[in-house]
Amino acid sequence: PILPARRRISPKRLWRAARHHLMASVALCIITTFVLIAFLAPFLAPYDPAETNGRNRLQSPSWDHPFGTDSLGRDVLSREIHGARVSLHVAVLAVAVAASVGVPLGLVSGYRGGWADVVVMRMTDAVIAFPGLVLALTLVLVLGPSITNIMLALGIGAAPHYARLVRGQVLSLRNMDYI
């Protein structure tokens, strides 16, 4: 069968499609807002997130501290805004680790087939068999507590899903007439 030619997706066409899908528009707004808050954290945070003030300990939300203060008198809103940077950093690098491990494994598994496919898919099955949180906690326990190890653990836990997805795509494309 002859496949239709792929059309280039222009920003104008993408915007038109997003306007007609409410959930896509809402998700795009939330993600954009989160990324902007993370990048503009030093300018948006009303207080220094590490500054302690014993007189302001455990205050309830007020106009001065909209999210209140913690047990050391630090502004919770400022800490949340600055924490968005760390969360975004961890998420991006964990996905990068998962993709850089899972995509090559899926490509090899789907393209080579045979024993390579069996070995890679059994490894992915073994990793998927563990609950994600238990696997991540175990890996962090073995590797040591640090942000880098958390990113590695999350990436390794997600890599089998990428491998399975890529393998499925490679298998479907491998059987096409034009290959």
C-alpha cells in the first residue's frame, strides 16, 4: 500500500489543533506555567528559601507568607518555587536516562530478533515485575543517597517501558513492504 506523504506541522497548525482540544490546551498551559516558574524562581520567590527566622516559626498562611512558614521560619511558598527547579531538573534527566537506555535496547531487540530479543525482553520483564517505587528506593539504597542517584534510579525504572514501545514500533516497521 502507498502511504500518504507526511505533512510538515507548522506552529500555526499546531496552535489551531490545540485550540480545539481543551485538555491539550490546559495541559500545555500547566506545563508552560511550571517551566516558567522554575526558570524565574529567583525573581518570583518573595523570600530567600534558605533564610530562617525563629520568630516566624510555623505560621499559618497569611498575606506575608501565603503558604505559611515551616518549623525553622522559612517561607514555604519560596521553598516550593525554588523546589520546582529541582523537580524539573530531576524529571528531564530521568527521562533522558530512560530514553538513552530503553531506546537502544528496544532497537536491538526488535531489529535483531532471536536470542537478543529474548534476552532484552526477559530483562525488561524482570525490571517491570518490581513495583517502581520499591525498585527506585532499592537502587538509591545501593548507589547512595543523592539527586544524581535518584535520577538514575527513576530512569532505570522507566527504561523498560521505552524498550517495549520502541521494540513494538521496530517490529511493525520491519514487516512493511518497503523495508
